[in-house]
Amino acid sequence: MSQKIKPYNTQKSKKNEVEEMFDNISSKYDFLNRLLSARIDVLWRNQVVSKAKKENPEKILDVATGTGDLAIALARKIKASKITGYDLSAGMLQIGKQKISKKNLQNRIEMIQGDAENMPFDDDSFDAITVAFGVRNFENLDQGLTEFYRVLKPGGKLFILEFSQPQKFPMKQLYQFYSYRILPAIGQLFSKDSRAYTYLPESVSAFPHGEEMLNILKKNQFKQVKDKKLTFGISSIYEAIK
């Protein structure tokens, strides 16, 4: 399971290491996302927004919001009364707050620092929860999903965008080469963090995807679970209902 993979492999918990890693790379995070994905990550997030929009949610929780890309995209396309961005890293949230302020969205998006596995929100608080590239960084995936279930309103919808792994030739081989050879070299060059972009493919490889991830969602009480593979299976969107 993914909790065995940690960014720095120290005696600290995975949670503490993940927080430290994102604080370290926060200033270069958006730039590297666009560079390393050739901006495909923007298209992936837009697909999550399109799916969430169909639910007409009034209150949305964006977990692992990072620098707020998905929260901002949601605010632009959905007439939700409140969007809460929630993240472990103060460094990432600081960048996100600056972006939100520049776009005059501070009245619609609130950014809060905290642990996704122990959230401060009341039961049945949100109509929808979104997570983009965050659940594989959880210390305990089941605990995080239990929290999602708790704070979602009955009938509320969960949308998880996460990396998966292409299974067919030649995309599988190209993806492996890029992930383990090209991506870490570029990531280290610009972020100056020798482990952050080595941890990324390691954590993706260790994380459940496809049918295994759907079964984990079912185990945690979610219903009508389904997934959609994006860009030859490089990432997937998982949907589930409370």
C-alpha cells in the first residue's frame, strides 16, 4: 500500500514528510505541473469540474487543494455558495491564497490548513468533495475515505482525480521511461528537491488503481462507484456517492 512509500524515508511519519515536501516545492509546483504534464493536468481538472457541475453542489470541499487550481476552476464554472480548499501544506496554501486574491475569488473560496484524515468539519457538511492528486499521499487511505464519507451529505458525490498506470503497449513502456528517467531529472533541476519527483512515480506505482480502488471505495461504504480512465490510463477519475 502507498503508506509504505515516503518522500524522504526518515523516521518521521509519511504525513510529516509529505507536508515538508510540498512546503519545499510550493514555489515551483505550478510551473512544474504545467511543464511535466504539457498542461494536460489542466484538462484533467476541467473534466472533474464538468462532472461536479452536473450535481449543482452548493458547498464543495476540495481536499489536498494545494495551490488551489481545482478550487479556482470549480469557482469559475459552478455557482456554489462556498468552496473550501483544504490542505496539509502551509506553503502550498500561501501560493493558493495569492492566486485566489488576484482573481478576486476570496469571498467564494476559503483556504484551510489541516489533516484530511482528521477534518474539523461537521458531519453531513458538503454536497460534493473533490480531490486532485492527493489521496495517494495519505498516511491511511481508509481513514481519509472514512472522513470523506462522514462530512459528505447523504447523496453527496465524491470525485477523485488520481494518477493510475497505463497497461497497454507501447504507452505502458513510454510512461515507465518518462516517469522514472525524465520526470525526476527535470523535477530535481527546477525544484532543487532531490526526492520530490522520484517519490511521485514511486507513490503512483504503489497506489491502488482501477478495480482495486473501486473496491476500496465500496469497502468504505460508498455506492455507485465508477471510474473513467484519462489519456491512455495515465490518470483516472473515480466517482462515488454517499
